Amino acid sequence: MSEDIDQKVASGQSWEEFCDSLKLLGQQITRADTPDDSFNRAEGFRYLTRLLRNTLESVVEGGGPEFPVMRKLGYMVKLGADNPDNIYQGGSIHGDYEYRIRGRRGSVYYLSFSATSGGYGSDGTMITDGFIDNQALQVNEDGSFEIILSQKPHEGNWVKMTPDSRSLLIRQTFLDRSRETPAELEIERIDSSGAPPPYSAEQFDLDLKRVSDYLHGTVKLFADWSASFRPDCNPLPPADQAYCQSIGGDPNIFYFHSYWELAEDEILMIRAPRVPECQTWNFQLDNYWLESLDYRYHRVTVNRHTADYEDDGSVVLYVAHRDPGLGGNWIDTAGHELGTMCWRWTGTDDHPELETSVLKQREG
């Protein structure tokens, strides 16, 4: 078998098969149930390039579970309604090993760690096996902390793993990025020693298959999800929470997801009639491919800290192509006519439903 793989790599067959698999990804962008205009299709193909860039770095350079590397989601890489208030980090792990995370807490408002099993490239799920967030995290006076990831229970900060655990997912959530300091994190396998072996032809062939499987699983998963929202335009109902959790959702978060589409003179009004006691909440606007819109240059998100509240404590947001002049909670469509959207209640068992309506925008 090894000789066959050596020949596949040496002849270029492994690479050619990989490139052929990448070409097929485009069929998810051009399928019949996606928007067929050039603007949205161009964003879809750009989405593929972002995922490819990130997945190659993660799989080929990510260290593997024997020598894990703590990585951030790549620059401008977005998927699955990524939260603009978040830094996403993680690494490859395996239930057969034990790991130690060392960190400095910083001042980021919310910090959570999940050990997960499954994967978008395998069975299409990402199940949380073990979890800890900043409310349970024990932190030393100097801001340092350690977390053990293992199947065997451990005193102090512990994230449970199972034999099937394969990845670590970390969310750092800000209320105000300009004032909060992110946590500094690193990971090591506790019983590791020495250095990784030289990169082999067999490993390269395997990595290309893993990259291809992940891309095909991820792109189809979220294309299906967007398509499921599309028939019911402009409400914002609770999502299927069990499904959200099955694909890697934070156990502390209750999600609302939907599809939006607005004419040039229309405004989508979203009202939370009350805001419960919670760690935080946020709303965000996404493109059709479940990528958050460009929050570097447009106000496409609002959270507990940045929102303006009504006198009765409710929150009213206005999604529009230009400032409607109805208060501080204007959500900019950033040049998009349609897309998806998400609301999160974080750290509460109280999940008020949301009211939506479409208004006409006044001239001038």
C-alpha cells in the first residue's frame, strides 16, 4: 500500500485528484436553489477560496493531534454565521491523548472551550463532548490559568474528552474590541516528547483527502442550511437548537436564524420586546453563504453593549440599505440585497421571540 501511495504522489496523481475535487465544489455555488446573479455567485466562489486557504493551513500545517498547534480562524475566513464579536481558535486533538492549555485571561468578556467529536468532513456533525466557559474557569491572581483536556476526570479546570474527540473549539467574544484584551493561549500534548517525524508522501496524500472531505462537507452543509431558510423571507424565528448544537453551536447560546431580502426602499425592523438577564446578546447580518458581512467598514452587527435601548428596555433594529434616521440601531446591508441573519441569546434560559416587519423608507 505504501508503495502505491508513493507512486501516486510522485506521479502527481494525488495532486490531480485533489484539484479535480476542488473543481467539483463549484457545483454547490451554482446549484439551482442559490441566487443566480453574478454578485452573489462571486461571493460564493470567494467563500470557496477562503475556506481552501484556511483548511490547507489547518490540515497541512496544523500539527495534528500528536503535536497540536493553537490556531485562529484565518483572516477574513468566515463560515456558518461566524460571529463578528468573536475570535475563533482551536486545534486538532485526539481522545487517546491528554492535553494542557495554558493561558492568560485578558479582559475579553466571554471565553469558552469545547472538545468536539465528528466533523463536517466526516459525518457532518460536530458534537460537544466537554465544555468550560469563563464563569466556571478558575483563574490565578495574575490572570494565568491551565485547563486539562482528557477522558479521565481532573481537578481544577477540566474539559472532558471522549474516545471520539477530534477538535478543540475556542470562542473569545467581545462586547467592545477597542477596550477588551483577548486571552493568550497555547496548547501542548502532555505526554509528547521529541519532534514530529519528517513529512511523508503518505501523510501528504492523507492530508489532501482530509482537506477535500472537509471542504465538500462544509460547503454542502451550509448551502443546504441557507436554502432551508430561503422560502420564509424576513422573519427571524428560533432555529432548531438541537441541530445547531449538532454542528458545533455553543451550549450557552440560543440561536435564531433566517433569510432576508429587501428592495432599495425597504427597511426590515427587528424588535426584541424585552431583553432578559443574560451574559450577552447580539444580532448580525450575513450574506447568502452564511458569512458575516464586512464589519471592518460597515455596521452589520450590534450587541448588548453597542445597542441603543428604548425607554421600556426593548431593542429595535433597522436593517436598511441607507441610514433610515430612526435611531442608533441601523444595520447596514453593505451593498447586499439579500442574505441570512442571526440573533443569539447567550447565557440565559429565557429566550424571548423576536418581532419583524418590513417598512418603506422615506425619501430625504
